[in-house]
Amino acid sequence: MSAEQQRLKANAGKKIALEQWGPYLSDRQWGTVREDYSENGDAWNYFPFSHSHSRAYRWGEDGIGGISDFFQNLCFSVALWNGKDPILKERLFGLGNYEGNHGEDVKELYYYLDNLPSHYYMQMLYKYPQQAFPYDELLEKNRSRTKLETEYELLDTGAFKDNKYFDVYITYAKHNKRDIAIKIEVVNRGKTEAPITVIPTLWFYNRWQYGGVDKKPQISRVNDYTVKAKHERLGNYYLYFQKPEVQLFTENETNNEKLFKKPNVTPYVKDAFHDAIIHKKNVDSLKKLDKGTKFAPVYSDKIKPGGSKTYYLRLSESLTDDPFGHHQEHIFEQRKAEADEFYKAILPKNISAELRTVQRQALAGLLWSKQYYHFDIERWLSQPDGISPNQERQTGRNHDWQHLKNQDIIAMPDKWEYPWYAAWDLAFHCIPMAMVDPVFAKHQLVLIMREWYMKPDGQLPAYEWNFSDVNPPVHAWAALQVYHIEKKQTGKGDIPFLKRIFQKLLINFTWWINRKDPNGNNIFEGGFLGLDNIGVFNRSIQLHGKMALEQADGTSWMGMYALNLMDMAIEIAMHDISFEDTATKFFEHFVLIAEALNELGMWDNEDKFFYDMLVTPGAQPLRLKIQSIVGLTPLFAVSVIERNVLRRLDDFTKRITWFENYRLRNNKFWPNEERTGGEKILLSLIPKEKLVALLQRLLNETEFLSTGGIRALSKYHEKHPYTVTIDETEYSIQYDPGDSTSNFFGGNSNWRGPVWMPINYLIIEAIKKFGDFYEEGLTMEYPTGSGKMMTLKEIADELTQRVISLFEKDVEGKRKLHGEYNWFYQQAGNEHLILFYEYFHGDTGSGLGASHQTGWTALVAELLNETAEQHKEVPTVIDNPARPK
């Protein structure tokens, strides 16, 4: 057992299996709903980037490559200055939603290179230009571009011309749980000497401004290389550092005078270091301070071309006279070796070194995206900010979620673009998380269903912008995935986990039944369902008059949900027979939903496809003939039951046999159930002929099948846009292979065309299950029209390879996901750097949306696990080539 596995085993015995220190600091706190106290709910303009340097946050902190304790009392991150910027580089820059031509977007280059689940070893890379950072150029260019143009990115500005930039490697290695070694290595990639100022910063989250602590914490000077941080809850910590040019203290307090023309509570404010280092203002007064709530040693150096400079620090609860010892690199070398040992033990050995790099960086990004999240809706609604009135918020956004009191470490979709959880994103995050830390993955799935998250009526919070929106109910499916991943690793399934989460899922399932099936006919609505741009109009809005939208995907998700709960109940019943009745209950739910989906008008016999239906009392239902992922979701609800399982569940077998005979005798619909040799039973929302029809479309390169996977909207709509007129208003949809070309749905979210990892993962897993049942008995053309016949298992493997091809290098050393920026990633030192985008271009495979969406895009790591047998090359060294040697 590796050192890391031993640490995880020890943590698993704790009530909450969580390390006290980790990468829990957000990449962005400004522009979030939590920090918005405006009357109109305009989070981006109320707390813009320009305020972030000078304004103390209410609900958290942010920084570059930072860490904090799990209550974010004390924070550490790295600030930089190249001698030319108007502000210190304390946090990542990006555009708010109304500033970019495709919505909010981070405009920085940074990469998560390595991490362990215990965070005993972590490394990230930040690339910092040596010329003035092009803040205004990025803003102006993106504002001036239309929706039909691509985003203007940092690599477009010339800021990295002739490699005039620094690589800043930020590495953490723990001596023990509360003793952390820190290394900052700055490498000059340019051809000329360049100045750099490094400002490692330690500060306290400002809880005292609203009475969150009884006594204000304090950082105080001990000597020329030590400060002491004292906090009533955290205790005492010491930051050790090499003797700097100067030590600076200030307070983490808003500069009200600068921002709001109001008096400051202290002359020493949050942005004091900007004035002192850049403008040389108040330097003497800051030098005289020996305490505060924000502290930084300041190092100014000139680095020769190709040269580097390394700075060491240590954050520890222990007081010592020799913090670095004789060999300060030793702890970094030891923890790096332990990281290599850990991944060597858990990752497949028979894939190439190239694919191993993809897998390891995907998991590193997933682990770096664990973030402290703090939001108490009741307090947020009642708490005035002293600047603007808050009466409007009492009936505004999220006002009916006052039970929601979140303060946890959560696996975020992305710590800049989406520094908040989303219910269905989190479910997908837990699958690759289970590869490295199944205990934390299980905790996350249970957490989102705890009483301080789930509404009393059973609704799960969708995401911060609107908790009342509805995400697809994939949590039962994810729980089973996590359960089976851990069972495969350990040889033993965690039945108590399944029982615990099953009870919570029952409540949520009931909410769906009571709230999203208004007619009681097993046809479900749902609205948003994560697929915001897939419809011809916004599915979350109230429709005209008494119109209702009956959703093929809402119905299919619920069929999948019922089947997942049936599978879960069966698995539990093998150990606790009292769950046998519940398995029968969800089987019957599944049958009734399957009947509704297939017989109440959603299936179009001419098109051989499922469509949403617009229903108006007294009129014929209108099928919305949009060929999108909506019509493919019925594929997801599939289960194969082994006959030997049924032999152990007499009552379940008896009930479903009676139910089958009754329905068949009365000419009622029966879901697809076939036997091969009598040992397997297939349960699916769709019969075989509909499965074949859907797969013919899915595998057609002129429709859904792209070079990098399955598109969310058929390319058919590129030449055949769909238009419908409702109450004299015309709505249209067409295939957009890249970012959204419309403001209609807001932001840069776009399900029109691009390839999404979670949808592809669901499709691949479903086809594998069909293939497991049909084996050689069903073959399909792949691609459609090619004449090449394959089994469904072979097709699932081929689809997996298309998705993996987004990340791996081609013969020219290019990756599809890097698109037009491959020139940069083919340069020496950059060739192993990979980004895990939110989604991918529907034609070219280039990365789009959030560039560090390592949450659900980290599913590629699990896909690589599942296809390891396809690769022959076995690397002799298990390493991460993106790291400096």
C-alpha cells in the first residue's frame, strides 16, 4: 500500500474524510451571486473585477494557485508583478457576462499539473507575460466582436510573442497535515533578462465585518523570516520565508474611499500593496506596521533568459528555528515520488505515456477544483451591505431557498468560470473522483442531498444563479457508477452507502413525480434540464396561456431514474431482503414511464425520432421537430439483469412476471425485455426497432457523429433550420458548431452542436449495456452508410476513441482541443500541457467554453481506464512530463 493510500485509509475512518488544508481557495469570488447585494440581481456589474483588488468579500476569498483551511479562515496564494502592469497580479482576470461576445470567460493561461487526494503534493503552472498584461485590449476586442465571431483570447494579443513570459510553478508538499512546504519557481522563457516581483500573500478571510468571529484575527511579525497568524478557531500558524526585500502588512478591509467615496475604517486597506509596490505610495508607513490581517514578503529580481529563481516558504502550526533544513528540496522530491507511486498503483499500466499524461492531468484538475463554498441564503437576504438597499432581494433570486445553508468543500465544475456547484455537474465529477478517492466521491453525492441543500419538498438545488432551475436527475446513476468503481477496486461494495443515498433519492424522486408530471400521465416536464440551448425557445420560461411543454428528455430522465433506483434496490436486496419490495415499485414506475414515452405521441413514426410536444387544451399537440440530444435520451435508460440475481429474489421475480402477463393479456405496452439463452434480461425504454433507428441517426456523420464524439444537435439543422410560430411569435433553431450565436439564453452556454463529455459518456455507457445483452446478435453500420458492420460493443469502443482523440496528439504533434492555438502548445516546454474544456466544437473538436472545466470533462480519465486494453505501450516511468525537473 502506497503512502498516499495509507493516508486515504486513515482519513476514511474520520467522520468527514477531508484534509484540513487543500486547494480550497476559489479562482474567482467577484461577480458571483453570493457577493451580489444589488437591487436588480446584476452580479457582474455589482462586484466587477475592477473592485476585486480593493473590496473585501463577504462569502469567501480568491487567489492564484492558492490554498486554505477547510473553513477558509486563513488563505495563501501567490501575487506577481512584471514591472509594467497597473495592478498586481493577485487573481485571474476574465470578462463578466456582458463584456464578452460569448459571455463570461477567463483570459489567462494556467494549468493544473498534479495533485493527490490528500493534497500532500500539488502543483500548478501560471504563465505571466513580461509586457503589460493586455487588460483593456481583451475587454475592447471582445466587446466589439459579434456572436458570429470567435472570442478574442490572450494568445491572440501578442502578449506571448517571442516567448516573453514567465512560467510560474507553484508547488505544495506537506510535512504533515498542518505543516506545508511551499515552492515558487519562476522561469524566464524569453531571450532577454526580465524583472519580476514575487509577493507570496497570507491573509484572513474577513469574517469580522459581519460578526462571524468574536475576536478579529491577526498576523504579527516574529522576526525577519517569520510571522505568526492567530485565529480564535484555527489556532496559531507560522509562515516562514526566506528573508525578503521588505515585509508588508495591511488589513483585509474594503477601500471605501476609492470605490464609494466614503470613509475607510482604517488607512490600511486591502489594496495597499498595489500602491506600495507599483506606485511607491505609503511604503514607509506600511514598513512600520508589524501586524495586520494581510501580509506579504516582497522579492524583486531580474531573471536571465532561460534562467529561473526559486522561493521557498513554509506554513506550519509548529514554531521552529530551522524551517527549511539543509535540504529544502527533499520534501518536494519525497512527495512527488509518493504521487508517482500512488498513480502507478491505481492507473492502468497498458496505455501510452501520452494518454497517461492526459489521464493524470485530468485527475489533477479535478482535485484542484475542490473549493470551499459558503452561502447562507437567509443571512444573505437579511444582511445589508451598507451601500445599497436590499429590499428587492426579499422577493428576488433564490428568496424561497432560505433553508439553504452551505459551508462545505465541494468539487466545483471550474473555480473561475463556475466557482459554484451545479447539481448534475457534481454527479458527473464524482465518477472520475471515485478512481482516486471513492470516499470523498460518496460524501459529495450524499452532501448535495443533505437537509441544508435539498429543499424540504425534495428538490435539489440546481446552481447558484437560480437554485430553482431543474437539472437532470442523474444522481442515482452516478451513485451506482461510484459504487461499482469502488467495488472493482476493493472487491467489496459499500451497501451502507447505497442504503443511505437511496433514502434521500426516494424523496427527490417523489418531488419529480409530484411536481413535474402535472397531468399524472407519466409524461414529464422539467424545463431547463441542463439543456438550455437545445430547444427552439427557453424551456424554463412560462409558456403562453395554458400551453405546456411535455419533454421527451424529462420523461426519459425519469425512466432512467426509476430504472437506476430499481437496480440500486436489487443490489441492496442481495444483502437486505427488505428492499425487494422497493425494487418492484421502481420497476412498475419504469414500465409506466416507458409506456407513456412510446405511446403518447412523442415518437414520430416518419422521422423515427422522439420529440418534445407542445400541448394546448382543445388543440392537437404540436411535435417540436428538433433533432437533438433530447430525442436520444431514451437510450440512457437501460439495464441488464442476470438470471441468477432473479433466482435470489423470489418475490420480485413473481411480481414482475405477474405484471408482464397482466399487461400482455390486456394488450398494454411492455418495455423491451428479451432473453439470450435465458440468462440475461434487458430492460430498456425503447424496443429494439427504435434502438436501431436512433443509432442509425446517432452514428451518421452528417447528423450527430462528429470527429470528436456525438453532437448535442444534429448537423442536419445546418441546412434545415427549424422554425415554429407560437401566438404570432416566430422561434428558430439551427446548428451552431461552436459558441452560441444568440443572446437568447444568456451567457456562453450552448447545446447547439458542440460535443459535451457527460452526454458522450452516458451514450457510450448505454451502448455498452445494449452490447452486453445483444452481443453478436445485433450489428450496425459504423459510420452509418459506410457498409462497415460492427457489434454495439465495438461501436462503443469506436465512440470512446473519438472522444479520446480530442486530447491526444496527432502525427504532427497537435491536439484537436487546442485548435488554432496548437502553435503555442507545440513549443518546447508546452507540448504536454492540456486543457479540459467545458465542451468541444461540433466539427473540429477544438475546446470551447470554460477552459478548465475539469469536473465533467475529467470523465475522459475513466474512459481511458475502461479502454486500457486497447493500448499496448507500457511506459517504464510513471511521471508527469508537464512538471519541471
